[in-house]
Amino acid sequence: MSDAIRLKVEKIDKVFKRRDKPSVEALRSIDMSVAEGEFVSIVGASGSGKSTLLRIIDGLIAPSGGRVLVDGRAVDKPGPDRAMVFQQDSLLPWKTVVDNVAYGLTLAGTRRADAERTAQRFIDIAGLQGFEHHYPHQLSGGMRQRVNVARALAVNPKILLLDEPFAALDAQTREIMQTELLSIWQETRKTVLLITHQIDEAVFLSDRVIVFSARPGTIREEIPVTLPRPRTLELKRSPAFVELVDHIWKLIEAEVRAGIKQS
Amino acid sequence: MRQLYEFLEQDNRSAGFARVAISTLAVLLVWQLVSMLVTNRLLLVPPAEVAAALVKEVESGAMWTNAVATVTAVVTSFIVSVAIGVAVGLALASSRVLSLTGGPVLSALNSVPIIALAPLFIAWLGLGFASKFVLVIMVAVFPVVVTTEAGLRATDKQLVEAARSFNATPLQIFSTVTFPYALPFIVSGIRVAWARALVGIVVAEFFGSFAGFGFAILSASQTFDTARVLGYVIMLGAMGLIGSVLFATLERRLAPWRQE
Ligand SMILES: Nc1ncnc2c1ncn2[C@@H]1O[C@H](COP(=O)(O)OP(=O)(O)O)[C@@H](O)[C@H]1O
Ligand SMILES: [Mg+2]
């Protein structure tokens, strides 16, 4: 990991204005930066604006104030330097796995043969060999999320944005996907910003965990994770790991409980 | 028996053919039994006599003349209906103002039995191709318009957002997300349009033409030739069935993920 700052978020505010309803302040004055090759996670109660921040960084929506810098340059719309893996299923159901993985490349005008060759490389990395010509509805949830990750990686972004990518998976599949994500990250050396509501997932994967407070979302605390790498699932049973998870949980417990009562 | 039952339940081509064969046989059987009870041959004739009448029509060349007239007229007007319907549906889906102002007019027109205007169309356009053409378009275009607009509007927001995240242009969003998503809807509208087009063509031919299945049915019934009437009705039924099976298959092919 070098010290160069890849992603910088400066004083981002977001207020959703709605017709006939009170507006929602989703984010207030978010400042953060992510170094090149760093793996950073954001945890926070549901509704604390995590997805909104990720969509602003990706350029899908505009902030009400502040700006996003990639390698020092302000960005205000989606670009090939960032790629997103969405919380909801977002594969094209009428395209096969290989065509889905190649989707971003073909949109960018890459020749079909080249796009397919690149797609095949990431299909291999994501462990999807043999499923190239399957359709998304023929795959399990875990396999579909691998396709989503492969599709984002295929455009060779500098920054990978992941919005609760494993939330819909069962516990065992999730653990396997976590270790696979780690090895992909080690192999590709991407800068990763991951959202999760699972604290142990954040600690297990990250160099740093950013804890959000509930609405409006603000950064409550940034916690460096100095646990040694490479990490295996055994780490999750070590006292240092458990202690860190417990510390973060205490930071957000009150808000999560309040959120449960509200909904 | 049990094995036959399980075979028929399968979702493959030969089981499908077997199902059609069995239901056709059942209809023929019931028809045969009823025609043995109803002995007035002006009202009902048994299947064998209808088959004989059909053979006679083929031998005399009348079948060919009528088939050419009906099929060319209905296929050309149907294709034009689909083209107009998709174009209008696209326009309505892309403009909110257009949809709000044009929508009520369209649904009013859609619920009026336009078929009842057939005599008027023939008075305006004369006997022959033109009146058939216009009448078929008038009845067949609406289902395509409605399903095209609905399909384009139903598009999955999440898929559009993913495309935007990959920097897709509005045209790319249309061609890779919105339109493929709408396609199965559009085909279901086309399936309905085909059934309506067949009704339209027959009615147009009843009122004004010198050839075609509708014309043949009318002239046969004026000479109380019930066998010939039923023979041509069966021809029309076959056309309807072929279209329906074809478009239903296409719909399934275009949206395999909806089966699960
Ligand atoms: N398009 C929108 N319009 C109005 N409110 C929104 C919109 N998107 C998100 N919000 C609101 O902003 C807040 C933060 O949402 P979100 O970023 O999805 O939270 P999280 O991902 O942390 O669960 C929520 O209260 C949500 O209802
Ligand atoms: Mg979210």
C-alpha cells in the first residue's frame, strides 16, 4: 500500500428534497479519504446514508454540497475509474454470465472479442468457470454476486465500490465470499470502499473501518484495523478480533436499537 | 396410464404435440357424437363431410384463391399494425405530456368496438384490399400500443442505475435495458393483435370483397352449404392457433427468467 490518496470526499452534504413531504437530510459534512490500494469499510445503522454516499462517489447522484476527488480531480458523473457492486440484484436477466461480465466493456465500445477475453479472465478470478453461458436466474445468490463483482472488476476501475454485496447471502456463503474478496483484492490491488452492516465482516476485510452515526449520517469514528495479513477465517476467533468487533458494536448499538423501534 | 399422464405433463416439444393431438381428437369425437344426435344437416355436419368439402375446395382451386387473398391482406396489415403500434407506444412512453393527453383518447378508442364501423370503412374505401387493410389496422394496433408503453415504463430502475454506473448513454440505456425489458410485454401485445387481426379480416371480407375466407364463408352460408362454412372456419382457427403458439413461444424465449 502506498500513501497516495486515491479517493477524497470533502464536506459532502446531501438533502433529499421531496414534493409535499419534509425533506430528508441523509448526509452531513462527510470528510474522508482512502489511500491507493487501501481496503476501507463503512458500517452504520440502516438509513444512515451509506448507500447515498456510495452513489454520490460513483457519480450517480449529485451531492447538495461538497465534492468528490479521484486522484485529486473532482468527479461529478460516473466514470471508468470507479465501478460499483449494488446492494440489489442488478444483472441483466436476458444476458449470459459472460455477456453480463463484459457489459461495462461493450458499453465503452470495446470490441466484442476483446471484451469476451477480458470477461473470461475475471470469470476465472471470480471462480465462475463452467458457468459462462448460464443465465443469472440459473445461478445461486452467491454465484450472482460473484458475477456482479467480476463485472465491476472487468472495466479495470481504480476504485471498487461495494454496497452490502453479501447481505442477501446465507452465513456460510458469506464467509466464503469474504475470503474470496480478500484474495481478489490482494491479486488486483484495487482501492476498495465497502459498505456493510456486519461489523465482523468490516473488521475481517478492512485496513480501516469508518463508523457512521444515524440520520443525518456523519462520521462518528475511524478505527484502524492492524490485524496481520493475509487473514484467514481463524482470525475471527482471535481475542483481538472479537474485542475490536465489540468496540465498534458498542459505538452503534444505541442507534441500531433506536432504528429497530422506529421501523 | 400413469406413464402417459407424466409424459403429457412434461415441458418439451413432443409432449406439447401430444397434448394438441389429444385435444384435437377429443373435439373431433365430441363433434362426431353431437352430429349423430343433431341430424339436421343445415345446422351441423359431421367432421368427415367437412373434410370432404375442404378437399373439394382445394381441388377446385377456390381454397388457394381465398387463402392468398386473406393471408396477404391480413399479414401485411398485421405487420403494419405492429410497426405503428410499437412506434406510437415508444412515443407515449418517452413523453409524459403526450401520454397524459393521448392516453384517454387511446383507451376510449380501444374500448369502442371499432369492428362495428366496418360498413363505414367499406363505404369510404370501396371493396378490396384498402378497406381490409384499414379495418385490420384499426382493430389490431391498440394492444401493441398499450403493451409497448406499459413495457417500456415497467423497466427495472436498478438495471438502469447499473447501466448509468457504467457510463451508458441514454441511447445505450434504451437499447441494452429498457427495450429488452419491454420486449416480452410487446410480444404479448402482438399475440393479442394477431387474434384481433383475424377477426378484423373476416368481418371486412363479409362486408366487401370478392375473395378470401370471410367471403367464402358468407357465400357458402347463403347457399346453406354448412360443410363448406365449417371448413373455412377451421382454416381460420388454424391460422389463429399457429400465431398464438408462435408468439407464446417467442415470449418465453425472450424472457426465460420469468418461468421460475
Ligand atoms: N431518492 C431518495 N429520495 C428521498 N429519500 C431518500 C432517497 N434515497 C435515500 N433516501 C433516504 O436517505 C436516508 C439514507 O438512505 P440510504 O443511503 O439508503 O441509507 P443506508 O444505505 O445507510 O441504509 C434514508 O432515510 C432514505 O430514506
Ligand atoms: Mg443501503
